[in-house]
Amino acid sequence: MKIENFQHKQSAHCESGVTLGLLQHYGIKLSEPLIFGIGAGYFFGHLPFIKVSGVPGTTFRIWPGYIFKRVCKELGVKMKVESFSGKEKGMRALDAALKAGLPVGMQTSVFYLSYFPPAYRFHFNGHNLIAYGKEGDDYLISDPVMETVTRLSAADLEKARFAKGFPAPNGRMYYPVLTKPDFDLPNAIRRGIKKTCWFMLSSPPPFFGIHGIRFLGRKIKKYPEKLEPRRAALFVGNIIRMQEEIGTGGGGFRFLYAAFLQEAAQHLNAPALLEASNEMTRIGDAWRNFAFAAARVMKDRSGNLASYDELGELLIQLGDREKQFFTHLKTLV
């Protein structure tokens, strides 16, 4: 059982990549940057009360499922989204969709994806992939972050789809069922930009958007006072991991959004968006510099107050810079 005409696409980010793969299967050919931008995937949040592997959660992307849902809505694509309370029911539904010739997107835990190198398998429940067939006890998997297609045993896929923890996947699967032959791409781009500006500028403080970036900066400054050195280093290390290793992370998302603005400038005939794209690239570079500085602080592990204070100040400055950027971007659309 294999969907022969399905084509694997390697992408920068899992959910925008899955959305790209599913839509292209039905003849909607958009780039990944356009999907990421229309889907308003750009975000920031720091939630100290939600622990991931024992450390506060930091996210550089919108919550799982939002990109696919928003892009489909903007393009007039009717979709099927299901979650399941029982594992057997969830696996039967997947098999039925594949038998009907439908490639299926799924939310999974990275920890149980045996085709990942061991160093990259940990309890992160927001990874998306596509199943496009089944042979024997193995599912045929198109994971957008992988160069080629791969396989995963039914037992491992079941564990990945029904992993415990936050956010619990609950067997979530999704796929298009009806596509619109035409859509208003320029308006979809404008609405995507406006939504991203709202997320970054107007999300409730202190945890989200530019408020969240500054909030995390202030928290980092206090790490040496409130945490013993090893734990402070662990907290900083997790920020780096979420920024640079999970999906495309903090710097990578900025570069992906810069590519979106570059394409948007052409579709909207708006040269000012090209300069916005260049500035977003520079912001991405600044995030990468923060990651480099954070890695040095983490490896030092001395709990040096000045180092953490400087690191926190870098984030506060990044928050100010992103506020200025999105305030200006909002005026361009």
C-alpha cells in the first residue's frame, strides 16, 4: 500500500514542510517561505510554568497545527483533522486514509522516531511528518527535515503519535479533502503579515511576542541569583536547543521569514518589503550571535553574574528591535 505519485520535499521546518508536501500533492504549488508567512508561523513564547524535560518551555514558533489550519483556510482548502482517545482507533483511521490514497500529516514525539540520530531523540511532542504508505509492519514516512523518505515501525509510530506530555499529540492526523482551484494569493500574504504583526506586538504580556522576549531576558539576568550554576547552565542550554536545533529555531525562523518577505515583495509589488526582508535577515544574524554568546555562558558554568546579565540584555535589545521591525512592517500592509 503506497501512494505512488506522492513526492517527498525536504524543508526547513516540519509543519510548513508537511503543509507544502500535502498541498503540492493536490496541485497547489507554493514555496515553503510563502506557506510559513501565510500561516503566520513566526512567534515567540516563554512559559516558565510549563516544563519540558524539567526546564521552562521556550518556543520560537506558533503552536502545532496552526500553520496548516491557517494556510488551508486562506487558500480555500477543506481539511480533515482528527484526534483520538484510543491508540487502536487512531491507527485504524490512519490505515483507512492511506488505503484511500490520502497522504496523512501527523503530530508526533521526536523521542520515538527511530530514524533520527540518538542525540536528536528527546521528549518533544510538536514534530510533524507525513505517512504516504504502509508495507508490512512499516509505515512509509516523508519527514520534511530528512533528505530522503524513510520507514518507521507501526509500534514506534503508535508511540510517537500517542506520547504523553505537553503538548500531547493524541494521535492527531490531518489532510486536505477538497481543494479550491483558485485563490487570492496577494490577500492571503497580506493577512498572514498582519496576523504575525498582531502575534508579536499585541499578544498578552508577559509571556508572548516581543513581551516574551524581554521577559526571558529579565529572567536570564536573575538565573545566577535563583539557580545553582549547573541548573542555570541547563536552562540556558535549553534555550539554545529550542532556538537552533528544534525545527528551524529562532535564527532559522527569522531567515525563513526574510525569504517570505522577499517573495511577498514580488507578489504585492511592494519594494519596501525587500528592505524589510534585509532587516529581518540582520535580526536573524543577531539571534545567532545570541546563541553563540549563550553557548559560551553555558559552557563556563561558573554562574558569573556579569555574563548572565549581558546575555539577558542581548535578549531585551532583540525584543526592542523586533518591536520596531513589526511596528514598521504593519504600516507596509
